[in-house]
Amino acid sequence: MTTVGIIANPAASKDIRRLVAQGRVVPDWEKVNIVRRALVGLQSAGVSRVLAMPDSGQLCRRAADDPSVGIRPELLPMSPRYTEGDTTRAAALLADMGAGALITLGGDGTNRAVAVGTNRLPIIAISTGTNNIFPVLVEGTLAGIAAGLVASGRLPLSDTSVVSKTLQIWINGEYQDLALVDVAISRERFVATRAIWDLDTVHEVFLTRAEPAGIGLSSVGGRLHPVSLADAGGLRYRPAGPSDNGATAAATAITVTAPVAPGLVHPVAIADWSLLPEGVPVDLQPRHCTIALDGERTFTLSPDDRAQVILARNGPPVVQIPRTLRRAAELGLFSSA
């Protein structure tokens, strides 16, 4: 039996960036429509079972309430708390229950929570968040078809997917957490509203991907030296700004103009930058700060903490939808005798 999981985040696209910038809001009814189209794509690809994370908006249940949908998603056997932890627990459950692929609706943060739960499931990531580098804008029907092809084993992962990179955070010699796209060292001492949108508050940024066509921290790096999902290594940069003693930062090497948030294009002064090799620990300067993972402040550090960032290629496989559909067509998987 071919099984596909769905994790749809009703909170995606509803952070502070929709207030301080021009971040889009994807309403629940549109997320329901995306899931519905994905279910139609899945059933056309021969998927017989869909397991879904329970969520406060009942997105998957509402999506199945349509005569065009022949699959009724089964809710995972878990007690939801309607926090990020639900996504992590759901991803781990889906891997244990034999799902062959996972469709996600959300942003970078949603997919980071999935990666914390498991790196075994191939992800088809549909963008419904604010600043999105990891997920992509794609028609839900195509996402469902690609997920079905991968989950059924008709196409090998080597033909369809790229293993994602992660940024691992180690604190005082112990593994703490990970990011899929970016780690930002924030001058803010409290988690507060979490979302990172003002680069004047950032000490340093580490990236798995520096995407010129992206938004946010990754787009700044992409204007310094593009790094894609498939490229080896990553990039780190330090915005020029006030130092810890209030003085002006060291002379700026370069200024780039980048979309730092949706609808906000600003010049960003860069004090220095370098490529980031895989597997080499980078020590963070001891200071009062918060660590933001994939755009959201997650925990705080004091000068007594010793922190390291390590880039590794050990995240979940990311299904490349155009490549998958092209390969299926080349093999005649859409044709019948």
C-alpha cells in the first residue's frame, strides 16, 4: 500500500512580517484548496492511503470534503498541542508508520520542524509561509503527482531528490538544534516576536543556501556569492553595524541591495563574508544574544555559553518536482498500453 503523509501548518504566513513588511497571508481556505488539489494528484498517481497531522484549522479534513476527492486522509494517532512540536512529532510518526513521502504546507520554519523529527522522508515542500527558501511555489496537483511517484518507488530518489544541508547548533559541547536554511545571531536578548526581519539587529548569519531569487537573509548572501541546495558548502556573512561597545563596525567591504523581507528592498552593508565548508565547526563569539533558526529567534545565549555552528549534508531529501515529472514522462509512467 502506497502511503503519503501531509503536514499542513495553519499558522504559516501569519507572523509579524505581515505587519512590518508586505508579507503575504495565505488564508486557511486557500490552504484547504491546495491540500484538495494535492489529494487529487495523489489519487491519480495510485496512492491509496494518506496520513495527516491533526491541526487547529482541520485543513486536511476540510480538503477531503469534495466529490472530486476519493482519498479520505487518516489523522495521525497523536494528541495535538497546536505548537511547533506537533509538526516534529507528526514527522517522526509518519516515518515510523511507513510513509513513502511527505507533503508539507508551510514555510522554512515548518520544514525545519519536520527535519527535527526525521530526515528519512522525501519532502515535497509547498510554500505557504512568509519568507520561503526551502519550500517552493508549486501547483498542489503537481506536488501530489510527484509525491505519489516517489512514494510508490517507481522513481529512485537519486533521480528525483537532493539531500538537504543543515546547520547544527552545539552549545557547551552538546547538540542543541538545527536549521535548514539560515542561522542568525541576533543582538536581541529575548525571543519576543521571534521573526527576524531587521538586519540592524543581526551580528552574523550562516547559510546553507544563498539564493539571489530568494527573500530575507538568504537573498543577502545570494548577492555576495550564490550557493544552491545542490552546491557543496554554504556561506557566512556579518552585516556592518554597531559593535558591542556602541562604536561603528569595521570598514565595510561591500554594500548589497536585497529584498530583506517581502516588499522591503534595502541596502545592506557587509563587514565581511566567506564561504562555509561542510563539517568544520565554527565557534561563535561569546556574548548576550539570541539564536534564530530559519528566520525565528529560538533560544538565548549568555557570554558563559560556548556555541558552535556546523554545516552538514544530513537533512531530508527534497523532491525536485520538475525533474521528477520529466523523468516519469521519459520512462513512460504517464502512458498506458
